[in-house]
Amino acid sequence: EMGRQWYEEPRGAKYLCKKNTFDDFVDVARWLIHKKRITVPTKLSCEGRSAGGLLIGAVLNQAPELFRAAILGVPFVDVVPTMIDAGIPLTVVEWEEWGNPNEEKYHRY
């Protein structure tokens, strides 16, 4: 945990740096397997719900060889179509976290 300041900084985990979240998760799995030797891929699982489901979906695509099983509970994986619609409850509030995909720089990311 590097705190809120890191999270808010340009290279943190917010807005156009969201991919760092996925990279960090994969890096921790690799660390557990290769450096700490606490587990092996055939015994490692992961779980995420809602935006955590997005995380798990992304890391499974990024490094499927690291995980034996994964649970995605009500995963938020269709981000752009959902976030574009300001009429969906909570969408506008989430722009603070994800950026507004109605703006091209966020939509492209």
C-alpha cells in the first residue's frame, strides 16, 4: 500500500494509469510463485467482484498461466458502454475514478 498520494499521482492507479492495477496484481502472483515460493500456479486462485471482477478478467488475459482458478462475481467488464451512459446510476460518480469515456483521451485508453 503506497497510500492515496501515490494513487492520485500521474503514475498511480487512477484514470489513464488503471493498467498499473492489473500489472501489480500479476507481479504479486509472480512474486508469490517465483520469489517467495509460497505456492505454484496449479494451486493459486483469485477472486474479484464488480470492479474487482474487471481486475481478475484483465489479469487472466494478461497471465493465465499463473492461476488454476478464478471467480468473477458480477464482474464489471463492459466498462466503456456502461460508463458512457450518464443515465445509469452511479456512472457519473465513477468518472472521478475511471475518467469520463465521453472524453476522447479516456475513451481511447
